[in-house]
Amino acid sequence: MRFENENTLFRQQTSGNEEQFHSKYEYAMREISQISGRTSLNYIGGYWKRSRDGLFEDRFPGDLTVLNAKFQLSQETETRQAIGAAKKAFDIWRHLSFQDRCDIFDRAVSILSDRKYEMAAIVTMENGKNRYEAMADVDEAIDFMRYYSGQMKLNNGFYQEMPSPFPNEHPRNLLRPYGVWGVVSPFNFPAAIMIGMSTGAMITGNTVVLKPSSDAPWPAFVFADILAEAGMPSGVFNVVTGPGESVGSELVRNDEMAGFVFTGSKDVGVRAMRAFSAARPRPFVAEMGGKNAVIVTSNSDLEEAAVGAGRAAFGFGGQKCSACSRVLVEKGVYKDFLARIIDWTKELHVGDPRERRTFFGPLINEAALKKYRNGIRRARRDGKVLVGGKVISSEELNGYYVEPAIVTGLKPDHPLMRNELFVPILCVMTVPSLKRAIEIANQVEYGLTAGIMSREESEVEYFMDNIAAGTIYANRRAGASTAAMVGAQPFVGWKMSGTTCKAAGGEHYLQQFMREQSQTRCD
């Protein structure tokens, strides 16, 4: 059966029911505001448990007076308890048929689909996404669960009878789970990436200890509740909140861990990978960011190029690993393109993400605000800030709000042109040719996403054949380097953007969570 994406907003719009989308989201927002400030417990072995070391606060980054919840400030002890619970559950879970595991996830995805407006409202309160991006986050989580269940069924649980080389030999080939996997998820997709990575590990027969981002832990506990309702055996999925130095470090260094899957920064990912593989070879699946370029040629539709690059750069305030942070424009159309993207950017509404008109809301935390300030300072020193660059004061909005900024005049080797920023700063530079643009685009250590805006097919083909990135687009107005869809655009990074070059939301992703075994029985 053909896979279909959830696409909540698109379906409501095409059926003429967009107002229903808004009313359901706003109702869910009112409902979750009634439970703000509660205390959440760790989820270990099917039980809700406190840590010994107190709590930390999780606040709405769009209004710091709003306390979402208090979460457990866990340490190594709680993490080891969760690992023990997951190890105990593994022997039961791995012996379930793949059909039974898929049945649980099929029930879970149905429950999540029924609760998607609630989850979208929670995403907004956790990381400040507007309603459109928050629902897209939840839709992607739903898509991951459905797609991976479908892949297990399509591949017969990755079991295959093999041709026999001799009459008395009966070989078969299968993929089998490893054991307990650590999952560390980021703040920017607290539903989609958290659920996608966790589902990939569990549906293939492994058990999981999840450490969600301390900036956005709430969706992980909604997922735990959904899995329990769907019939997930105790101990298969465990959630422990707390600092990376304690919880994350224990997951990396504990000898009982069989595998690790991570989405986050390159620096953290590389350190974790080295530590995890120090004692013995163990699978480490990571996506570690990007420094993504969009190329605009003289054969492009400049209005389309400005919108596509702008959406990719400033959607969710640039806090996506797929965000465009460099636009390389052919000299002949540079001034025209620059004027168009500046005009487009000036019209964006930065504000409370709960409001319908908001394009993007706050940055996630004080550290992101500091990174924005430092980036703007360097841009003004070494180049020009043509628009934006202001931190919006707390008198106007009581959160981490900034203006989208467009910067010019920097050389290709400038730190702002080479290092991932994760804030809404877009660097635009002129290039003499498409060939030179691709050379500059490929100079960075990352290789996650890239885009080209050109109506000349030969230019698109040259770009596709020479760009060193895993997920690439041509003429994408909706986002020139962003918004891959599960099952259609598998999301994968090359070079320092990823460790395995196997794409999330693609047909090869699940194989990373299993090891191959060849079995032969002789008469």
C-alpha cells in the first residue's frame, strides 16, 4: 500500500477547513495551559520515578514567566536504573514477532494522530515553534512511526530464505537487534526526531533509554504515555531527564549499552562517538548539523528564489540543522536578488508563537541569544548587516526574541560562512559562476542539505552531480534547503553531518539498528 504523509495543515487547507485547524490548535493550547507548572517524573521500567537530586524548571521561551513543568534532575544512578530495566525487557521484546511489535506501533500512531493538536501545542510551549511548524513536527513523528512499521512489514522483518548451494543445506539471512540503545534527542524537533529515532530502535527489537533535550523534554513523556496505552511492555521505553554531563555521559560510557543514536551538534556528537567506541566497536548513529548553502543563478526566478531561501533561512528562527545560512548568488542577479530577499525579510512577523500571524518566535535559550549577539557583532566588524541584527527587548516580548538578519561582505572562509550558527543570520555573497558557487558550498566540513534556484536544466544537473550534501533540492519555494518529507525525501547528511549516510525516513534507516546473521541448517 502506498505510504501517505499525515500533512495535517495541507489536508485542512485543500478541503477548505483551515479554520478548523486553527480552532483545534487554540483549544489544545487552552487545555495544556491548565496543567502548566506540574512536576514530571522519570519513566523507568513502566513506573514513574523521582530522582534523588531534585528538579529543574522548563519554561516557555516565548514568555519566561510561564513555567511549563518541573523535571527530574537525574544523575548516573537513575540512568543506570533505566539501563537495567531496558536490559531486562530486551529478552522479552526481541522474541516478539515483528508483526506484534508493528501492531503496538500501529496502535500508538493512531493514538498520537488523535492527540496531535495537543502534542503540537506542547511543542510550541517547549521550543517556541509557531503552530504551523509545531504541527509539521508532530506530523513528521506520525510519519516516522507509520513508515518504519511499513518498512518492517515490507521486508518481512528483514528475514530472507537464501538459495541453497548444496541439496542438504538450508541457509537464511536475517537482521537481529543489538540490545539496549541510548537515544539523545534535540530541542528543535522534540516530537519528530525523538519519536523517529526511538521508533527506529524499538520497532527493530531493541530497547531504549531516552534522554530528551532539557530545553524540550515534555513531548517524550507524552510519547511514553501513548506507548503504554498502546500495550508496550514495561522497560522497552524508558525516559530519564537531566544534564548531558551525567545522564548523557552514563549512556555513552556504560558497558551495557549496545548502540547509540544522537541528533545534535558536531562537537558533542564527535566526543560521544569517540567515547562510545573506545572500548569496542558499537553502532553509533548520529546527525550532527550543517552549514547549508542555496545557490541562485542568473537563470532563476528571483522572486521564487528570495522566498525559498528566506523560508529556509528564517523558518523557526534558523534553529534547524537543515536551515540555509549561506546564499551564493551569481553576479548578474546579485543586486536584484538581494533587494527582493531584504524586502521579504522585512515583512516577517517575529512574535509570540501562539499567535496565528507569527512567522517565527523566540530562540530557545540564553546561550542561543548570546550566539546571535556574537554573530551580529562579528558581522558588523567584518562585513555589513543589511537588515535586522537587533535583540528585541523584554519590555516588548518577555522571551528570547531577535530580528532575522541578512549579512554581506564576508569572505568564504569567514567563521560566519563556515560554522553552524543555529540562529537567524543569513550570509549572502556574490559568485562569478555556478562552478565557483559549488566550490564554495563544498568547502565546509558539513554536507547536510543544499539547494539551487535555476530554471536551466543543465545547471540543475550540474549542481545535483557536484554538490557534496546528502539532501538536495532544486527550485523549492517552500524551503530551498529544508522540510524533507518522510518516505519521499529521505534525510541524510554527508561528511561531518552524519556518521552512517543512511537517511531518516528512508528505506535503509532501520538496518542501522540491527546486525546481520547468516544461518544454515543441514540435513
